[in-house]
Amino acid sequence: MRFKLFLGLTLVTGMNLGCDSNSSSKSTDGVPVQTPPPDDGIPPPETPSNQVGGLVGGLRLTQAHLFRNLGDGIAQNIATFAQSTTQLGQAIEVFCVEPTTQDKAPVRAAWKETMLLWEELEVQQVGPIAANEKALKTAIYGWPVLANTCRIDEETLKAIQSPTYTLPPNSNRKGLQAIEHLLYEETLASSCPGASASKKEWDALPLATRAQARCLYLKPLALELQAMAASVSQAWGTQGSNYLTGVIGNPEAEKTALQSLYENLFYLDIEVKNYKLASPAGHDPKFCPNSPAPCPGKDEFPLSQISREAIQANITGFTDLIYGFEEANQVRPGGFAALVREVGDDAVATRSETLTRELAGYFAAQNESLANLIVQQNQENCDQSQISLLCQLRKSIKQISSDFKYEYSRLLSLTVPAGPQGDND
């Protein structure tokens, strides 16, 4: 992941490591240095003297600077993702030259890189990315709605039957989820019910023909994915000129943009805590009736087994919102926590920074799969104790989400989205 963890740096709860918002920045010899303002005339945020990169707390920044840093950071994330979709398409082309004998490792690695880059953007569904009921996001990755593998297999059959085959409009059989199924499902058997005509027709094909058919579906899927990535990039904009930088100076647009950013802070509370953890790990009977025993097969990536890495990428994207994106000189100018501190609540801001550092550390040196971590959890009831890593992670997400619901909404005059309001666990 792109951010660096300096876990040796400890935060003291309640301590403001930054300067007063009206103080001057200083050089190392104590002589005040006047930093020229950016082109829009807004002076840069204050930087504590101990800000040397990594996840360092104590910053303050204005809403305009929040928009500038997060807007540019998300633009860079989108550009990197778009480039990765192109590389994935190239890897698919190479693999499909001879899909029965080609090594799948390179094309799977290309898919995994693209998927994890999008997992960071999953926590940054702001403005145009979330417009029209998240049409662009859903076209790329439909989670938490699961892919319909039977329909994917039926489309694969159609692809080999028709020389003029075109992709369907249905998102549950396209995007990154469908590509995972086509690259990682090893049996080449249909996942449709046994009595279905399509299953009988598919299973009657030679294995080599089935492999070729999957490639005939993979190729247009990859092209559409590239087109969707380009659409996201165009809708968002570039570094210095994007959705967030464009709202600066327009009070109504700024309010809408801040609300959109704020709602993404709850991705960890809803998607990660509930669907990615509680559902497979047995943390909550609402999502897993076996709780505290796990519900096997409900993890996000049962085929590729990158569910733990996906959560880690989500936490990376979340960290960027709380601390700001790391700039070229390895300094984070601040994110939501710094804005909360600027409006007057240092204790809440410091608590958010501390908990985010804790979240970022859970999987930092972890190589186990989510499935293995669930086994190690040993059916622990997370509401009664937090001994296992996954129960500790759940507790931290609940703690930080509580501040978002009650403190951030109050301090920044924002509205808690409907889902988290009803999620009182």
C-alpha cells in the first residue's frame, strides 16, 4: 500500500501536536518562514514542527485545503486504477492466445492489482463516482451485491455461439467480479442448476472449447472495464482541476461535497464491519445466522482468497480521508481529523487519528488469509471479548464510527446516512 506506517510514533490522547492555527511555520533554526499562498490565495495549512511524514497527528486545515488535497489524491488514485485496467486487458490478451496451456499467474496478478486499487476507491465514492445511484461504481464492481455466476457462465456460452456477441447491461455478470470468476474458477463447469438447458449445453463442450469461450467473454469485459475507468476519470477530473477543487468558493457545492465525503467514512462501519467481517466470521446473527460460529463462503473473494488484502486496501483509502493523501515530500497535510480540529474539537480529532493508526496497523504485517484469521478467532463472541485480531478490528471500527455518527455530524453540521443511523451495534 502507498501509505507508510510509522508505528513507533505514539499519539498521546488529548495532546495537540500542531501549532496554533494562527502561528507561523518555522525553519529548523527557529526563523519564521513565509510560505507563499497557492494561486487561489488561500494560505496552506499549518504544519507541526514534528511532521516528518507518515501518520502524524495534530494538524489543522481549512475545508478548502481538505478539498484540494483529497480531490488531487482521489484523482491520482483514479488515474492509477485506469492505467491498471489497461495492463489487465493486455494480460488477458496474452493469456488468451492459448488459455489451455498459458500460466494463469500473470493475468491473475494483474487482476489482483486492479482489484485492490479499486478497493481503495471503494472508500472514496464521492460526487460523480456515486452519482445516478452509483452507476459507475456498480458497473466496475457490484459488491456488496454478489455476482451471478450462473448468468456469467450463460454469457460465456453465448459468447462462443455468436460471432456478433455483445455484453449484456446487467452489472451482476460483468466488471471485476465476473473477471475473478472467469480467471479463478478451476473446474470449467457451469455453476447453473443441474436441470438447466444452459448447463447441459455447456458441460457437453470439450474443456479446451470452454477455456476459449471464457476468453471470448473475458476480452469484451476487459475493454468495458477500461471504458468505465476512463468514464470515472473524466467525471472526476485531474490533479488541480477536479470535482472537489471545483467546488471551492461555492458554499452550496462545498456543503454537498463535504456531505458526500463524510458518508464515505461509514464504509468501514457498513461494508467492512458488517458484510466483509460479520458475515463470514460470525460476528453478528443479522449477517451470519451461525454466529459466533462462522458462515463459510460468505467472504468477499471466495475464489481468489484476497478478502484480507481487500479490507487492508479499504483501510488505506479510509486513512487517506482521515489524514489526507501523502504528498510528494512524504507529508500528509491533513484530512477530516484536521478539519475537526480546526473547527474546535482537538479531543475528537486526536481520537480519530489514534484509532485510524490502530486500524492501519492490524493487517500491516499480516500474511494470513481472512479464512485462516477466522479459524484463529475460534468462534470468539466479539461482543463479549476482543482477543482475536478480527474482534479487535471490529471493536476499533465501532469506536471510530461512533464519533462519526455523533461528533463529526455535530461539529461539521452533516447528516448521518440512513444505514449507519440504524446500525446501533
